[in-house]
Amino acid sequence: MTAAVHISWFAGVVRLMPATLRSALDAWSYRIAMEHAERRRNAGKAPVVPPPTDYQVRPWRD
């Protein structure tokens, strides 16, 4: 018995892409997903505040 499989137009386009382009897009997508995961991990932590800068007061005019 056979089953009908519905394939979206996007899946068809992706299947027709060259393998190098597909792997580059996959690597890009993975990198974006890792950045989002890092943001989610750091969301509950206290924000990192840099130490205050010690400014040297200079004369206004020479």
C-alpha cells in the first residue's frame, strides 16, 4: 500500500541547491542557533557592568 507524501515548494528548492551552498546555509543557521542559545542561558544572570572609568580632568584652555 502506498501513501501520498506532500512536499512543500521550499523543500523542493532546498533539494535542488548545490551541496556546498546547502552546507554553508546549514553552518550559518547553526551559528545563529548557538548565539540564541547563549542568550537564553545568559538571560537569568546578572548583567556584567564594567568598572567605572577614572577620568583625568584637563584644563579647559591652555
